[in-house]
Amino acid sequence: MVDGLDEGPKWRAAREGGVDMAQLEYLMSLSVEERLLRHDRALQTVRALRRAGREYYGFDPRLD
């Protein structure tokens, strides 16, 4: 049930397809600002991991 409403067919199909609807509902309960902050932290992590990979391997495998 989504906000007291009946689930639609797409919602049910996503759930039955393995989508973690509880996680989705939690993320949608966050404010826009909170979601943007989470995204920014994730982006910073990805950039740091890519930088570490370039330093370790000496190249960026995405560019090969």
C-alpha cells in the first residue's frame, strides 16, 4: 500500500520483479534536500574510488 492508496499494476509488477519497495518508499520519504545530499556524498565516493583506481593502475579503464 502506498500512502494509503491501492497499489497500481506497475507498482505490483516492480515489487514482483524484485524491486525493494521499502527502500524506495524510504528514499521518497526524504526531503529533496536530503536526497540531493545523499546523491552528492555518493558522487564524491565514486570520484574518490575512480581517482584511487587511476593512481593504483596508472590509467582510467573507462577510457580504454
